[in-house]
Amino acid sequence: MGFLRKTSQNLNPKCFHLWRTSSFLRASIVNSKLSPYRFALTQSFCSPSRQNLKEAGIDLTQYPPERIRNFSIIAHVDHGKSTLADRLLELTGTIKRGHGQPQYLDKLQVERERGITVKAQTATMFHKCNLVGDNTSEQPPFLINLIDTPGHVDFSYEVSRSLAACQGALLVVDAAQGVQAQTVANFYLAFESNLTIIPVINKIDQPTADPDRVKAQLKSMFDLEPTHALLTSAKTGQGLEQVLPAIIERIPPPPGKSTSPLRMLLLDSYYDEYKGVICHVAVVDGVLRKGDKISSAATGQAYEVLDVGIMHPELTSTGILLTGQVGYVVSGMRSTKEARIGDTLHQSKTAVEPLPGFKPVKHMVFSGLFPADGSDFDALNHAIERLTCNDASVSVTKETSTALGLGFRCGFLGLLHMDVFHQRLEQEYGAHVISTVPTVPYIFEYSDGSKAHVQNPAALPSNPKKRVIASWEPTVLATIIIPSEYVGAVITLCSERRGQQLEYSFIDSQRAFMKYRLPLREVVVDFYNELKSITSGYASFDYEDSEYQEADLVKLDILLNGQPVDAMATIVHNLKAQRVGRELVDKLKKFIDRQMFEITIQAAIGSKIIARETISAMRKNVLAKCYGGDVTRKRKLLEKQKEGKKRMKRVGSVDIPQEAFNEILKVS
């Protein structure tokens, strides 16, 4: 009866009272021979959301495609996307005013701690609006699907997936800060997707707000008419009454056909302990009902739809999803590998043309993840499997390190993406991990004519017979927007990072727009922090991947007592190797504890040592008992101690703390 107790803990208060007082209900689960979560899905009284839906008189069949609007909110970091989403949810009655939880759609702990949006979140709203020719007494309200997206460059893949389910977007711009780098990137993402773009100038209540200047920027950079921009303050509610009517009037309805066979686009998924994999889908054509048999176009596997509904804003079971609607599906998927983002789901035994899906992810940063305790490998493997179901942009392959044992080589979209992934592993799954130095993918050509793509520096051979004759590194096209007084400092920084200037212009009298080609290796570590520092925090930065360029690259090894530590190997430009090697050994000397034997720390390129530090041994004063006598007696005692230290050095091992790895991240 343990599973019955677990089921009772997950019911809402009304259902729990029914559970406690009804022996019939408890007996029904046993007699049904269903698992608890499947039984709960089949019972309407265990779904408070469905009750609320019926009480509200909402029937999704009343909403043909022409009464549906799907839109996304896109903007630069901290321009007010999540606050605007809160106000729209309140205006439509989806959540109560003053619910006590700002940024309602930011559900992850890491999002609340950092104040950023990491995962795109969906919510369905209902709103009555008068259109020309509408008889409001007969027409139902409009069904509006809102998708709140991240603003940081590392999560642009989330934005592109969200835009695939939309026909329009709100481009939110801060009235004080104006157009920023990620504003430019997100605009072109929406523009390439042929979405209707509604400019929203937010935070007009701020003392430094200058809406007219922002309107001029929108006109000069994006050719958006200043008269079409909406002036709002999500914080005070000023101007919000014009946002929803603009969405309904300007954004077209979804183009799908309800009479065509079912086709759904799999947008996102996450793992629930009781329901299995929950998929977020957009119904492009046809109708989906609970109990239908559906198949995956990618894997060919068939599933039964156990539950289907909308996010209103929590999971709300409706039993049906129609053309143009965005919702969730529970189909009993148990493996995270079955839910492939961008997959087409369709009716079983019905042939359909798969939807285009999404562009494949291009990973920019690679890092090794190893359990802090080697016996926790299986637990870390389980945690990474669950988390990659919710974050499909991470690539994972198993690898082995002589220093750290079994682990994983993971690919990320950027350094913040990597940091957030590590934090979610620790917070959501209690995993304690050691992460290696982040690297980027390189191409090396050898003397025998072969080429190799290298993501892990330890995989680059140091065999003198197989000499490297050419190497290439990835580059990015960086967009930088800064106040004009910081132009000189930024040009100096980009030159130090081996950057090539491509474009330099002025947006207006106060702000400059710069475009550089930079080696990705120079960007991923601390370029953004340095840029923010020299511009007093006013710079905005965005980048997109570009082609590979030839460079003079070398493998830098770290040796402890003559033994290479593969987890600390890195690939650097030859001109910087001497400086980076010196900084690495200096950092390691501070963080590695003294032992009973001497520790030698060396940085080497091939067989050439370029930097060295020594951590002296802790030693006993063996001469303390010698108050006099012949010097040969003292020499004999010292020689004996020296021999003992040599034996210790042969058999002793050096423990490298995680702090040492963290410090190496800061060495560019």
C-alpha cells in the first residue's frame, strides 16, 4: 500500500479529503490494476484543474483557429519581459492580482536566484475583445497563448524554439537603455521566422526614460514605424490596456487546417516522477484527443495519449487540443531519449509529412563533468539524463580521465549556460560535480595529411612522429553596443583578444555600434566580464558563430611531479602560451596543499617546460637531537630523510581541489 500513500500526498486538499474518507476510492485503485498516476489521470475528481475548467464554462471546441493568437515576448536581459507577462496574466484573470510571487513564469530556483529567465514558459489566457464585424454577445473570448522567453545570448536556442509556435512577437525595449545587442539578435530571429513584430517600449515611468529616442532607434535599426510602438510600464500598469487589443488585431491567427490529419510540433519536455515525460506541443493541423494513439516521426514509436491539456497557467487537463493551440501531452514516455525536441507527432497508422523542426544546435563550449566521489557515477548519469530532457541543447558523451575517473564531456551554448546547468544539477538533483576547463572545438591537420576535430585537449596526441602542421579555431561575429565615450577602451580590449573589426557606426549621438570577428576561445572565459568592467556596466554584447580561421595553436600540459594531468590540459595560442602557463602554475601553487613530499608543478608544450613552481615538503627536523658531534652524523640523518621523501614521492598521490579547477577558468 506504499504507492497509495504516495498518491495521496500528491492530491489537492479537496481530493485528499475525498481520499481519506472514501474506502471505495482506495479500493478502486487496487481493483483497476492501474499504476497510481495512470489511475489519477483517468479520474476527473483527481484533476482540480479540469473541475475549474468546467466551472468556468470553458470548452476548447469553441475556439477555431481564427479565435486563437500565439505570441512570444522577446527582449534583451532585464528589459521587463517577465514582469510584462505577469501583468498580462493578471489582466486576463489567469492569475490573481498580488499573488505574492513576482515573475510568476520563472519557476526554476536558479531563475529566481539570478533574476534571469532560463526556460521559455507557456501560459494560455482568455480575453474578450471587440473586433470589426464581431457580435460580442455571440462570440467567445479569444484564446491567447503567451510564451515568455530568455533574454541572454546563451539561451537563444530557447527563443528560436518558442518562435516556431508563434505567429507574432512583442519586442520589448527599455525606455531608458534603448536598443541593446540581444534586442538586435532577437529581432532578426523573429524577422527570419516571418512573425508580426509589435514594438513595446517598457519602463516609461523611470526618470531617465526617453521614449522618443527609443522610437528613433527602432526606426533606424529595424525600420519599425514609431507610431506602431506601444508605451507601457509593466511595473505601474500604465499603458497595458492597449497591449492585448494590439495582439489580437495585428497578429494573424495560426494557419493550420483542422480537417487535415494530426501534426504536432514537440517544443519542449521535462520529466515528472509520477507522470513520466510531459511534452509541450503546438498542434499545427488536426485535433488531438485523450485516448488517441500517436506516433513519433523521428523514432517511429507509438504511444497512447493519457492526458492532454493547456497551461492555464499550471497544467490544466482539457481532454482535447485543436488546431493552432499550444498545450501539453502525457503519453507514458519513460525514457528521456524518446522526446526529441523538434519532432513531429502524428496519429498512428497515418502517413504525414514531418514538420521542418529546428536547426541543429551548434555547441560553443565543451567541458568535462566528473562526480566528486567516483562511486556516484551512476547517480550523476541519472541526474544528467533527467536534466537533458528539460534542456535539449546540451550534448553529453561519456569519457574517462586518468586523474578524475569516469565522467562526461558536455557541450553547451555558452559559459552562462554551462554555469546554470551545473547549478541545476546541484539544486534539483543534489549532484556534486568537478568541472574541467571549458574548451572550444578545434581542427588540427597532421603531417600524414589526416585531420582531426578536437573537443577535449587531452585527446590531442603529443606523439612527435605525428606532427601538427596546421590548426584552425572557431570564430564568432560579436555585436557590441556601448556609450560613445568607451569606444577607445573597447577597441583596445578587442585588439588584445585578437579581434578583427568589421563594422563601426553610431546609433545616435550617444551610442556606438561595433561588430568584430573574435576567436571563440577569447570570448568564452572572461571577455564579457572584462567588457562590462571597462564600460562601467553599460555595454551590451551578443555573438553568433562564424567560420573557422587558421591560427598558431599549441597544447599546454600541466605536470604534477612529472605526470600530466589530462583534466587540466588546454589549447592556447602560441603567443599567449608563456603567460598562460606561468599564471596556471602560480594559481595551482596557491590551491594545492603541502604534502610530506615535494610537489613539482610544471607547464609544458610537448617536451619543453615553459613554467615551473615547487611546493616544498613538510619535514621533521631530524637534527634536533644532535647537540654537537661530527658533521658526518648530521649528513647521515639528512640523507636518510631524503631517501624516505623519494620513496613517498614515488607512491604518494596529489589531491587537486575543485577550487583549483575554478581558478583555472579565470585564466584566459
